[in-house]
Amino acid sequence: MSIMKKILLVITVSFLLTACPSPPCDIVDYGTISQEILDLLPYENQETYSFKNSGGLIVNFTCERYQEVGTFGCEDYGATGATSEHDTVKLDATYPEFHIDFETNKSIDEDDITHYIISGRIQYAQSFNIPTPNENYGYEQVSTVTINGNDYNDVYKIPTRNNNSNNTVYVDTIYYNTTKGILKLKMSNNEYYDINE
Amino acid sequence: MNIMISMNRLASFALVFSVLFLVISCGDDDLPQNPIDPSSMEWFFQENVGANFIMHDDNGIANEFILEESIGANSQNGYQTNGLDADLSKINYYYQDFSDTYFSGLKLGVRSSYGSYGDTFTISINEVDFAIDLNEALVTSVHFESTYLAYSETDEGYENNEEPIYSTVTFLENALIDGVNYDEVMHIQYNDFIASNTDYTIKEIYLAKQFGLIQYVYNNGVVCHRN
């Protein structure tokens, strides 16, 4: 074979290798998040939620809520991916500047069992999970708690994980029920923010 | 003839090596240093990275500031005249960067003096940035969100380019903050971009030597002080 033919062969093979599409990713559709799960976060887009600080200051949180559909797991060659819906809730206050966000994700395991994880973050530094029908994370649950003069039932006391070891002032416990959402933010220095109804 | 060519080549190589040697050996380290005045460093938080201090507002809300970074640096500064470096010197910098519970974004800094100017102290908090000439007791630039005012440094001193800066800095012998008497206090009064200010724009800042930030006051009158 002449040198020219060899060069042509190499160029042709290289072209074919780069031109061939990678095998399509096998995508499983996990479907939408059930209303029962969405209701575990009782927050509505554009609504304002009021809290009262232990010093008496009223702190209003505005809510942004939206659902998105995303595909993940197809980044690797020949992988199996999944399409699922994500629910995002953001609660933001101007003063003091607070950022609380929740993210609900759905997955289905090989036994066809559906799993939901509702993860939360406060100030981008403390994280926690909201209990779901499948997982209560062993949180303490109190049948009735009186907060700011009102009784609330079936209240979870959710400890946060502090991801900045230098912090000594942070939200360390969240009081939560599925009717009202966050009922109290208790700080590590014993300040608190109570739901204000 | 061959000997002549070799000699010429040898001379050329020697010249190139000499120039390279001079270029390499005349590094930044030979430049005169402009050190930061030790008294300028006293306006900073005098602790190591990871240390914290707490401030409380009128509602009892604690805001914890943690020193995340403490950086010293220097850079070459100067200008060229007729192809020669003139007034070329090293400017020194020092910065402190803090995180805090409620995202005030506190940053402190100082740049050593050059020419006839004093050390420039900088502070950023709640999206307001100030630069202050410590010798002149003058606010030389103000930056709020996307708006900016700055004086130019000229041979005749500072000149305002467009609008004057109304923010002021004064140095107090002492100040009583939440029952504590602080000696040598810097008081910054923010008087610019008034139309853009909100209730929680910071309008006054107090710093004390050896402590750094000791108090700030919001536009709505809420005071946040050191504990």
C-alpha cells in the first residue's frame, strides 16, 4: 500500500470515529412529584411568611417556588439516565438577611420503589432534611407545641448540620409541621424566630 | 577569517548572556519598599484567621463576624519617563475578609502610601465601599452597589472628576459604644447616593484601633454594636 493510501485510510477511519454518534443514553422517566409530597412544604409562590424575633422584630420572608424537569446521569458514555421533576422553595428576608431553601427530588430504585428527599439549607451553611412518608430521620416529634400563643400539632424538632465549623451563631434547630411549615428557628445562642400569625 | 567569525559569535553570546543576567538580577526585590505605616495596621481586627467577634443590633440580634482571610501582598507601582523607570516602587497591601451570620460582607484593607499621599484604608460593608486617605482624613472614593465616585490622584493632590464626595471621615480621641470607652476611633459618615439608599443602607461606621469594626448605624436608625 502506498503512503498516500495509508494516509487516506487513517484520515477516513479518524473521520468515522469522530462522526459516529455515541450510543443514546437510556433515559428512565421518574415522572412528576406527587401532590402529597409537594404539600409537605406548605409554601406558595409570591406569598409572604411572617416571623417574630425574640427581640420583637417582625421579619417577613418572601417565597419563590417553582418546579423544573431535569435529566441527569447521561454524562458518562453509554450511561443510563433519568428524567425527574425538582421542586424548589426559596424563603428570603431582607433584615436580618436570611436565605432558606428547600429542594425536593424524586427517584425510583431497582425494586420500583419511589423515594423522595426534601433537603433544606439555611444561610447556605446549615443543612437539614424534611421528613417524608418513607423517611423521618429519627427526628423528635412533639404532639403539641405552643408558639407565639398558638398551638401547633405534630411538630418535628429538626436539628441542623452546621457546615462551617467556625460558626458559633447559627440556626441549630427548626420546629416544623406539615400544616404551616417552619414554626420556629432556634439559634445556637438561644435567639429565636417564631411564626407570627 | 574563521577565527574572526568565532570571536564575533563569542562576543554576541557574551552580550546576550550579560543582558539576560542583568534582566534576571534586576528583579522587583531591588525596588524601594513603601511599607504600610504601623499605625494604619492598628485599624484592623488584631486576631488570627478563624477568630470571631459578635455585634448586636437594637433588637438583640447577634451577628457573628469570622475572620476568613488575612492577606498581605505587594505590587510594583510607578510610571515611565523617557523609557526609564521613574518613581518605581513597591506598594504594600493588607486585607482582612470576614464572613458573618447575615451576609454583611465586611472587608477591611490598606494600601501603603506613595508620592505625597497617605496610606489608603478601605472598608466594605453591606454593599458600600469607602477608600480613606488616613493622612488627609479624606474619603477619596465611595462605591454603592453599581454607582461610584472617586477623586483622582494628581501632583497637586486629590481632584474630583465629576461630583464631589460628601461622605466624611473624622478621627475621634475616644467614643463610648454600648458602655465601653474606645480610644482612637474612626467615624465614617455616608452622605452620597442618598436617593438610592434604603432603610438598611449603612450610614455610619465606627472603627477603633486594636479592635476594627465596633459599630455601624443603618439609615433607619437601627444601631449594631460590638459586644
